[in-house]
Amino acid sequence: MESNFKAGEFSRLTPWERVVWCRRMAAEAERLAEAASPRVRAAYVELAKQWTALANEIERETSRMV
């Protein structure tokens, strides 16, 4: 998975592609949290929550447009 965030490329994705991308990033952060030290684990878990929140918000916004 290409996980480097590039705002220009992200903005060209459809809303649903953005949701999928955000959920993949959340899953990746959760996977990394499993192997991280406790201090870093907390940061990965928070990052996963933020990616999930962004995906949820994009999904809600997109659903309103349909």
C-alpha cells in the first residue's frame, strides 16, 4: 500500500476513495500500534482514531450529497 500522504493526490480522489484510503491508514496505524512501545502505541492508536474520524466525516458529508 502506498501510504505516503500527498494532498494533491488525495484531493483528486473521489469522496468514497478518500474514505477507503483513510480507513486503510487507520488500519495501518492500528497494526503498527501492536508492535510499538507503550508510549508510541498511544500515538498510533490516536492516529488511527483520527483517520477513522476523518473517514466517517467524509462518509457523512458524501451521504448528504446523494
